[in-house]
Amino acid sequence: MRFDQHRIETPLCTFHCLKWTPDTETPRPVAVLLHGFPETPKVFESLAGILVERGYTVIAPWLPGYGTAPSLAKRTGRATFLHHLAEAFGSLISVIATENTVDKVTLVGHDWGAVCAYATAAAHPEKLDRLVTMAVPPLSVFLGSFLRLPGQWRRSAYMVFMQPGMNVPESLLQKRDYRRLQALCLDWSGGVATSEAYFRDADNAFSSLGDLNGPLSYYRGLFPILSGSGRRWLKAIRLAYRKISVPTVILVGERDGCIPAPCYEGFERQFSEAVTFTIIPNAGHFLPIDAPQSIADAVTQEIL
């Protein structure tokens, strides 16, 4: 299995990617993996190895604003909006498809990567043959869960913490070797040993995230008044409610401490193509760490 650092130029931004390729020159199917918060493409190492063994070329970009990757928030100075992300990833997928001589790719997203994947699938269904998402339901379904599940307000209170400017939450999350950020991840992990071990090593887990301004800009695009642009927010939310016409597999960990399985109720309404929903036993929020084999199966098995 070969591993390379890869840069891909698109009209909206430059993507910094990790690329794993099988030891063959024959064109292979392509899986594009989008990480979440507070992660980097490193969380996909085990999954990438399994997919390469099954004949896939695997490409995992840093989300815009993570590490040294340029942020899309420069358009507004504060927030990263969903439709900008959909256009950026649509352009990225076009370049990847051309470089790897395929018509479509499989798009896999975890956490914020799942949110980006839903938006990209809604905006550019013609570019995808399959969508696999983890740990976050479609945004329209997630917003509805706040009305049905009062406990979700407490679990999602961290999103309000992300909103202040002047680098206040960034500084607090990075203070004392990312102690607050580490505590948040350990809470989300649901006590699963694999992801707990990963996030207890703060230097390994967080050192290449960057200054956190880019990652937190995603949360700042969720609130209409605080986003800095009501017009852009409205355009983003309309995309979030657009139906997805790509065959989809949705996965959630049984012990997810951030967005548990009841938050996915009614997910079917967001799709006009086949969609399946699976709860992964003995896994928490960080499925790429806890259950790479289950994700690989979702990528490669037939959707009923």
C-alpha cells in the first residue's frame, strides 16, 4: 500500500490531502474521506488500509481551515457556510475523478465531514455513486431533534461556547495542552477504549489541527444572527433541507455521547434514493477509530 501527501488545486481553495493507492496501475474505485471536528485525516488510517486491500484508491483531505489548509471563512471573516463547502468539495471531487479516470466517487464523512458530505450530495448528486455518513444525521433532522429530545440541548451546548469572537473559545480550548477539547472528545467517545486512548494522547490528536479559528468557523455558520451574513445563512439552510438523491448508508455508534441514535428519527424524509441506518455496537462518536471495519463494509457492500 502506497501513501502520499497530495495537493489539489480547485477554484475555491487548495486542498491538502493524504492519498492511499493499491499496488496496481489498473484504475480502481475511489473513496473520498472527510474528517470531522476536532480531527485530521489521520483518523482514517485504519479505514484506508482496509479499503485499499479491497481495491480502492483512498483520498482524505484536510477540511478547509484545518491545519495549514486555507479557510473558506475569509469570504465573510467569521463563518464557514454550507453551500461554500458543497461547492469546494464538488470541485475537489471533479479533479479527483479526472485524475483517477472514474466517473463518480464514494463520499464518506464523519461528524462535520458528514455535514459536508450531505451538502455535497445534495448539490452535486451526479458526482457520487454512494454516500456513507457517520455520527451526524442530516442537518434538517438534527435540528428537529432539539424539539423532540430536551437532553440534546445539554449535549450540544458546546456549540454556543464556540460562538464568541476575538479568539476567546480558541484560546480556552487550546489552554493547558488542549485540556478542555480533550474532555469534550472523551465525553463524546462514550467510554470506548479505542477512541479514549486516541484522544488521551493530546499531542497526537490535536497538534496538527492549526489555530482552531478555521474549525470553529463551521459552528459559527450555524446561527443566523451570529454568522455575520443572514443572506448566506439562508442559502446554506436551504441546501441543508434539499433532498439527497444518492444511495446512502448512515452509521451511528451505540455509545455516541454527542448525537445519539434517537436524534436520527425521521432521517428517511431527507432522501429520494435508497438509504439504510445502522447502529454500530460497542462504538462511540468516533467511528473511524472505533469501527473501521464496519465503515469499510458500508462502503463496499450493496445497499438494499
